[in-house]
Amino acid sequence: MKLVEVAIFTFPSDAAVFESILSAEGIEHALNNQNSAIIVPGNGVTISVREKDRERAYELLNEAGFKDHII
């Protein structure tokens, strides 16, 4: 299963909100860097999804108001 990064969040709480949206949609995902003690701009919490779910994840990011977090 190939994963692709679709979003980056400075605040872990925002990543958690989007993670719950993905879970509700049944989209498998992975969070990266969520346990970092310090989040540095450009190196925040990233979320990856299966390549086949990328477009749906982008739609959900837009619908949830996280458009600025798309990578």
C-alpha cells in the first residue's frame, strides 16, 4: 500500500480534527510527527493516505476549511 502525504498541520489539534474526518469517511491514513515536542513551520504534523484516496482527501480538506494545509 503506497501512502502519499496530503496535508501538513502546525497544530496537532487541527491534524486530529482532520484525522477524525478521514476516519468517519473510512479512509485509511497515517499521522507523522504527531509526537514532536516542538513543531517547526514546514515540519509539522503530516497526514498520509493511500494513493487511491488522495483526491477524496483533498475534497475533504477543502470542505473542512483546511485548504491551506494541502501539500
